[in-house]
Amino acid sequence: MLSDREKFILHLVSMMTITKLSGTEHSEQLICQMMEDVRCNRCRSIAPEDIGDIIEEVNEEMLAGGIMFKELLADAAWSMTGERPNKNTDWSDMK
């Protein structure tokens, strides 16, 4: 069974993904309203003042995760093609 915090994060990420992929206008306002509805109906133990902290933590993790996924994809491409993703081999950026 998921905790209320886990449920909230699941719904938050789902809504962020759906609004981003669908190109929904005013998505920030829509997500805020929907998250309040989720909190009231599905995650009652989460205090309204905790929502901002949760969203900030999720955003930080998504940024870190994005960096990790880029590295993993570059490694996967390198292992499949044998070509380095970063072809900068002259070390000029290390001066």
C-alpha cells in the first residue's frame, strides 16, 4: 500500500507528464488546482503547507534524473555504436 506522500508524488508526476505532453495551456495553474483536489480526496494526511516542499523535492530529483538519463543514453549509444558520444578529444576545454 502506498503512503499518502507516495500517492501524491505519483499523481503529481502523472499530471506534470500529461500536461507537458499534451501542451495544455496554463498548466501550472491547472496542476496546482488538481494537486489540491488530490490532496483533499486521496492524500488527506498531507498538510497544505507540505505541498510546496514535496514539489520542490520532486523537481530537484527530476533535474538530477534528467542528467543521469542523458549519461545512460550516451553510454548505451556508445556501447551499441562504438563511437564516443563526446568527440572532444583535444582537451582544449581543460585549459
